[in-house]
Amino acid sequence: MLSLKRNSLAVFCLLLVGCQKVDLAVDPEVHGAEDAEARADNIVGTGEGTAERPYTVKDIRSKSLSGSEPVWTIGYMVGTAARSMSNALFIAEADNRSNILLSSDSLCNDTARCIPVELSSDKWKAAFSLPANVEHFRKCLIVKAVPSRYLNRKGLRSVSAGLWIDGFDLAAVTPNEWGNIVLH
């Protein structure tokens, strides 16, 4: 556990110094992961649902929802939807804490290109809801959750881990570069 905390501090320090190659270790105490490495995916959608090669929003929208195992998914937090996708808001000032909308496009304002992510506990509401994380609006997030129907469409429920990846551009990384991601 101490090693993971030290790794998290090291990642934070590397991000402060500028443009460095980093491996993003997810701290289980803070994010609920089990010694997983979180690396970003690209917009092409060739992920595997692992921390190393997460699914994209497009992958989740196109997959069958037959499994009950959590998968890693990456996207931009672009809004929230209170009780229904028809109530979706794509603004930073939204006050709904029960979910977020993820998209593969940071400027998305179309519900057809989003997936809803349920935030069912106070822990995940504090970590990922829009009102608690306004500074992360339209920023990249990798989250581990179960693909399932939510708000009448394919989405994610039962969040068990996650990590903000600020300054990352999904469209700028090709699959063969996944192991060489540089954060600025």
C-alpha cells in the first residue's frame, strides 16, 4: 500500500515538472483499483476493457451488455443528465451529482454520442460528479464500471475505480503508441 502511495506521489511530481513519460498507477485506497495501471485509449476504439487498453465510449455503445464484469472505459466528461437523457446538460454549471456523461469528443453536446455513468455512492459522487469536479469538465477520465443499461441506454454502473487524465487528447494517440503516452 505504501508503495502505491509513493507511486502516486511520484506521478504527481512528474506531472508538475512538465512533459514527462509516466505510467499512471491507480491508488487502490483513493480510486478503488487493485494494483492496475491506467493508460489512455485512442478514439479508434480498439480497446480490450483493461486498464492498459480501455474501451472507448464507442466500444461501450456498440457492445452487447451480457457481462457483469467491470471494464475500464475512457472518455471525456461532457455533462450530466438528471433522471433522463432528455434532461442532459452539457455545461460546467450543472448541479446533478447522480451521473456523468462520457464522450469520445471533448466538445460533444449530442446525447447520441455519449454514455451515462451512474455515480451511486458518495465516494464516486465526490470523485467524479460534475458539481464536485468542475475543473475536470471536458477532461479525460478512465473509469472501471459494469456495462449495463442506464437512463434507457447503454452505459456504465457500479463504478469501482477511476482516474482523471488531465491534458490528454484521445484523438492524438494511435494504438501502437498506447505504451508511450506522454502527459503534458
